[in-house]
Amino acid sequence: MAEVIEIPIGLAHPIHSATWENYLQQVENPQTEFERVFFNQGQLWIDMGNEGINHSRFNKLLTMIMYAWFSRNAEIEFDLLGGCTIEKPLNQGAAPDEVLYIGDGFPQWQTGEPRRINLDKWRVPDLVAEISDTTLAVDLDAKKRLYLALGIPEYWVIDVKGRQVLAFQLVDGSYQQCLESVALSGLPICIVEQALEQMVKNNGNAAKWFAAQIKDLPSKSD
């Protein structure tokens, strides 16, 4: 039986050396079900589960941005999952703020299976995103390396304090910062950043502003 690592419940933690068994003990512990657990090749860390106002507000804005973008083309199917755990068993596990699948091959849960997405069984998502209110350093370092190891083709970091979107695409085995999304084909990242700047009082007005800006952009079917 794997040695249990002592990690206090309900706090943000630094990176610990750990085994896959340690990761499973943490992610399957009902007392920590609201924490987000991450694991990459022997390193484990945890993000606080309860969202602050800023994190929640920007997270929901991103959800509305995704809806506004795909609503322009009814033929494109998409599945946006928030708070789901994605795993490459024995090697990596992550709980991104947003997990986006586009097209066919959406993961489906079956009774008796772990409530997590096994990437040995299902394809990787087209995009994952992290809302960085207090976690910018780890989102641009440890999590970036983790999503690279998982083979995520596009990774966004939403910098709440800086009102910026740091978007990365997988090119020849490494992440390169990009100015236009591939998953949201034809969307300039700068428009998403400008939507963040509209967040003076609420995310509803920012979402409506974004929808107005993209109204005349070419859609994938054009």
C-alpha cells in the first residue's frame, strides 16, 4: 500500500513528491471533493476548490464567450465541461477550470466508472483553460508542463489581475504563444482580452460586448 502523504485539507499547497496511488487517494477522498488535484510524473499539487468572486466571474464570462462564439454556427457541436478531471492513468491528472471538446468524440460516463475522463479511452480535449486569480505562476509553469505532457493542443491562461489572455498552441512538441485561436477558428485572442477589460461591474455586459464584436467575423462555414 502506498504511503499516504500528509496534506492539510482546504488550503492551497506547494508541489509535493508523490506516487499515482497518492494522487488517487487525494482525488477520491470525499473530504477533498471540492479541491482541484493535479499530478504530473511524480509531482502533486492542489488548488483551492471554492472560487472567489473574481475567479467565478471570469470563469463564467469564459463560458459565455464560448457559447457566443459557437452560437454563430449551429452546425458545430461542442461540449464545455467545467471542473472535470482529465487523466492519463499512472502519469498525469488535472482538473482544469474549463475543458472544451469540439466535434465528435465527446467523453461519456458509464455507471461504475470513475467520475473522471480517461484520456487512454477518450481523445484529448481541443482546449483547456485556467482562470488565474491567485495561481498565475503555477498556471504558466507546472500546469503548462502538465497540459503539454497530456498533449492538449490549445491552452489558455486567463490572467484576472492583468486582464490578459495568454494563449498557447502545441507546435512540434512544445507550446508557442499565439494571437489567434485554432479551436475557436478565426477568433483573435485580443478580442477576448478586450472583453476582459469590459469587466467593470459584471460579466453580463462583457459577454454582450463580446457577442457584438464577433457578429461580423467570418464563421467556420463561411
